[in-house]
Amino acid sequence: MFAKRLKDHEMLQILRAISDPDCEIISIFRKVTDPEVIINSQDMEEHYVLHDFDIEGFDYLPDDATVTYRKEMLKIFGVKYAEDYMFRGTR
């Protein structure tokens, strides 16, 4: 629901916070599932899948990636994002 609505520049904002402030997006695959993003970071390709409340990293993922991801998503989507996270599965 949230991840699928991310714009390209918002994905870049998130991945710069998680990986490398100078990274650039190489490609974005917007399938029926959550977006898959490949970035170039320090001359290396990194592959990520962005979910609503978590991020998968196939090449590199720092220990605080999930927390950083959720903070960036909160900046983008606001209180609705936090409410959906807190009350998921209880409605």
C-alpha cells in the first residue's frame, strides 16, 4: 500500500539515508509486488525490495536499516503510516 505509492525521488531519498548519500538509482521494477530498486553506490550495484514496513537488501543492509527506512517512510507519509504500522492486523 505505501511502498507501491513511492515516487522515484522518494525511493532515492530513502536509499540515500540507508546506503550512501551519493548513490544513484540504476533501475526500478514496479511489478504487482513491492518495488525492486537497484542503485549504484561507490561503483557497486546494490539491490533492494521496498515493503510497507521493512526493506530487503540483497547486497548490503546496515543494522539500523529497518529503523532508518521507517523514519524516512514516516517523513513521506506522515501519521497515517505510523497508525497503520501500529494497528496492522487489529482492525
